[in-house]
Amino acid sequence: MDRFEKAYRDPIPRPPRRRRNALTGNAVFTGALFLATMALATDAIDPDALKRLVVQDCGSCHGLTLKGGLGPDLRPETIEHYDVEVLRDVILDGIPDTPMPPWRPLMSEAEAEWVARYLLSPEDMQ
Ligand code: HEC
């Protein structure tokens, strides 16, 4: 289970429950904060997690093979007229008043751009 699967189903992030005692509590907290900051700072793209997200989450509306379902066909030949930036912004902000949700709470701009490039040209993004 990666963070996308979890977060999409449970949109309210809940901090992990942490048991503290007076002596080590503060050190444990500082360590956790440091790790969290490191994770954000590297902002690494995880292609496998993003590919799973496309199949499982985007696929739940756009069809498992992205041929379309509730949401339209997202195969390369269908969306080739869109620029990467347009697709990236649709992914980040969604389409208001439609079921297409904004993904900004769940992914960085770099990740959304990766997904946009992957949709346009999957064979170049292995
Ligand atoms: C809850 C259902 C749902 C999910 C999940 C979803 N979409 Fe959509 N998406 C839609 C719908 C419905 C539309 C069409 C909205 C409209 O009427 O214009 C759409 C439209 C789009 C469009 C515009 C397509 C076009 O030709 O105009 C893109 C691009 C897109 N989605 C990408 C994604 C991606 C990438 C993901 C996963 C990160 C995703 N969607 C997840 C429902 C969804």
C-alpha cells in the first residue's frame, strides 16, 4: 500500500499515534520531524507508485485500460492534442462541477507532470 492508495480513500490525514514518555518523547518527535522534512525536501518521483495510481485511481473512473468509463478515454491517441502543462493542471485542479477530482492534495506538481507525460507517452516513461 503506498501513500496514494491510502490518502485517496482516507482524505483526512491522521497523524500516527505516538506513545511518549517524559525522557524520550521530545527526541522521538524531533527525529520524526527531521525525517518528514527530508522526505518532503527530496520530492522524489516514484514511477511505480505513480503507475499504480494511474491504473487504480484514475482507472476507477477512466477505465482500467484508460479507454473511458465515467471519465473520458485517456489513451495517448485520444489526448495527444493536449500540452503536458494542460494535462498537468487538469490533474492538479480537477474539472469543477464534474466528478474529475483535484489531485493537488495528494501529489506534487512534478508528480502530476510525470503522470501527464506518462499518459501522453507511456513507452517513454518506463
Ligand atoms: C471520480 C472519478 C474520476 C477520477 C478518480 C479521475 N477522473 Fe479524470 N475525469 C473524470 C471525469 C468525469 C472527467 C470528464 C469531466 C468533464 O465532464 O469534462 C475527467 C476528465 C479528465 C481529463 C480531461 C480529459 C479530456 O479529454 O478533457 C483528464 C486529463 C483526466 N480526467 C485525468 C485524470 C487522471 C490522470 C486521473 C488520476 C490521477 C483522473 N483523471 C482521475 C473523472 C475522474
